[in-house]
Amino acid sequence: MRRREIIALLGATAAWPLTARAQQPALPLVAFINSGMADVQATRLAAFRKGLSEAGYVESQNVTVEYHWMNGHYEGLPALLDDLVRRRVAVIATPGSNPAALAAKAATASIPIVFGVAEDPVALGLVASLAHPGGNATGVNFFAAEIDAKRLGLMHELLPKATRFAVLVNPTNATSAETTANAIKEAAASFGLELLFGNASTPAEIDTAFAAFARERAGAVFIAPDGFFGSRGAQFAALAAHDRLPASFVSRETVEAGLLMSYGTSFDDMFRQIGIYTGSILKGTKPADLPVLQATKFEFILNLKTARSLGVEIPPTLLARADEVIE
């Protein structure tokens, strides 16, 4: 074989891997949308990725995940969803965000959606039924709103002398705010409690609301379920400590940050289930064939250090019922 032919053959052989790589199909793209901020979601992200891996998908190996953190700016959802639909992402995952799930459902009837919502997804219009979703969406109902009355009851038991409860809602998360308001009003009437409502959708408005609660001499603060609120645990804890206000939320992270108590579903478990369903859909399962899951694991968390600083004596019966007591 002549020298020129040998060089040509070697050149073609060297170029083959590059050509093969260029022809390999792109990894499927999952759009992950959350209402909060990335820096407080480490354990939940780990749970989501664990669920993906259980379904056979590892990020950057056989799937790409694009993360969108709204930080409470729900007004940006329509434009974001329009872009994702235009790019034809493989799956839209919206764990822990009613607004994102509803915006996704309004934006597309074909791209699969895996949601995690606090209210009944049938009532929200996301699915036809829990057992047979019937469309392009399925996911998890984690009951954050439905257990509002239970959480208020635990607070009342913990703080029997408090008769005026402040309730903080996010008006830009309208569905959750309305559901919480209705549930709390009914429960408060049965306990003989007076309610004081406040609105907040930005960090500055949270500061303003807590200042108003302190001026109005609220005995405790009930923070409504909301993805943005879930990312403001440090701010809530600082304000509650400054104004000496016992406060509660639905997630353990806020109690770890310094709030007095939380009662709600296991968010890590919810994120993991959404990861599993996302992987199942990537394998070819249709959302309509995946029944909506309902949370079964709930956590009652108390912060003993915060209780001492507020002069709150936790009844032994509540200590015994707590799933975890943070010292």
C-alpha cells in the first residue's frame, strides 16, 4: 500500500469516533421547576436524583436535568413554560409547586408533567381522577393544605394560652392561600381562636407582616404552605426569635432553622417519588397509566431549644408524639 493511501486510511480511522459521537442522539431533557431557592433544597434534590436512579437514570449519563428556581416569582412561569414547550423537553417535573404544575398544565397537553401538589389534583383540574389521571399529568398529592387544621390543633395544644393566631399566606399562590384560609377559619372557630391574616410574597413583605403581627400582639404565627415560604426558613426563624413569636410551618427544614414546630408530609419522600415517576415516563410509560400517589408519611417536629428561648413548656404528651425533637 502506498504512503498516501496509508495516511488517508489513518485519517479516516481517527475521524470515525468524532463522527460517531456527533451522530449520537442528545440525552433526554427534564425540566425541573421549583418555587423556592436551590441553596435550601440539597436534601430534596438528592431525593429526586435518588428516585431517578431507582428508575434507571443518572444525571449527565443518560438524562439531562435543567433546573429552574422561581424564588417566589410565580409571574415568570408562563414565559418559562412557553420556552420549555417550544424546546419540546421530555418531561416537566414540578415538585412542591402548585403554581408551576398549573402553569405547565395550561401550557401543554402533550409534554408529560410530573407534579407534587398540596391540594387535591382532581379539584385543581390537573387529572381526571387519582387512579386514572387520563391526560399528560400525574404525580403526588402531599396534603400540605388538607392538614392545616391538624397543624393548628397541634399549635393550640402546644400553646393553650394563645388565643390570637396570625396566619401568613402568599397571595400570588392563590389556590393554596384560599384553601389554607378556609381550613384555618373553620378549625379556629372550633378551638375558639381569633385569627389575624397577613399577606407576603417577597422577603420585604415577610418582614412587614411579622412587624404587624408583633404590633397586634399575636400569640403565634401559622405560616401557610407555600414553596417560596419554604425557602425562607432562616428569615422566619430570625423574625420569630426577634418578636418572640412561636411559629410553625409544614417542613422540617424551617424547624431546623429555628421555628418552634412543623407538621407535614415528608418532602424528601415526595421528591423521590417524583424522580421515580419521571424516570418511568422517560422509559416510555404514559402519565395516564401512572396513578396519582398520596402521601402516607407525616412528620411532627419540635425545636426544644426554641421552646426554651420562648418560655414555652412542651407538654409531655406532645413530646411523646413528636417524630423528632431538635435539641
